[in-house]
Amino acid sequence: METVTPQCGICKKFYSANDDDGSGLCKTCRPTVSQPLLKQELVQPGKFGVSNAQLIPAMKQAIQEQSPEQLRELKATYFYIFERSIRYLRKDEREYIKMHLGS
């Protein structure tokens, strides 16, 4: 039986099948306990990591679901990009964030 060498979903490097935990990420790209990977289906790192293009849809989804908890998690994990992404939201979305997070 032929073994398949897994490829990381973020950095695209191949890693050992012994290191595979089913996450699709190499040891370097796996999240640590202090920084969990949030909403993996929404926040997919791009070519240069997580940027406005990945974070804004996740923010809009959390606002649409009226989930301040998700917004807090996004802000805690991607603080710098979160603050820079707010300016690209609609006025009512910015007000929602300001009201629920005090930004």
C-alpha cells in the first residue's frame, strides 16, 4: 500500500505522515492552545496570511448572526487586522461592533 505524503493547507509544504493529526496542517502552522484556529471555513489564510480579504467576511458573518462572542474571538486572535478591517464595513456594521465591543 502506498502512503500519501500530506501537504500543509497554509504553507503548502509537505510533512511526514507520522506528524499528521488530521488537521491538514504541518506542525509549524497548527494553532497553539493560546491561539485557536477560528471559523476555519471562514478565516482561511491567503498567500500572505490572514488579511482583510479573509477577515471581513468572517466579521460580516458574525454580525449577521448577531454573535458578539465570535467578534470577540476574531478580535482576540487577529487584533491588528481586525482593527484595520473595521473601516471597510458598512456604517451599521461598524456601529454594531462599537456597541458590542466598545471599539
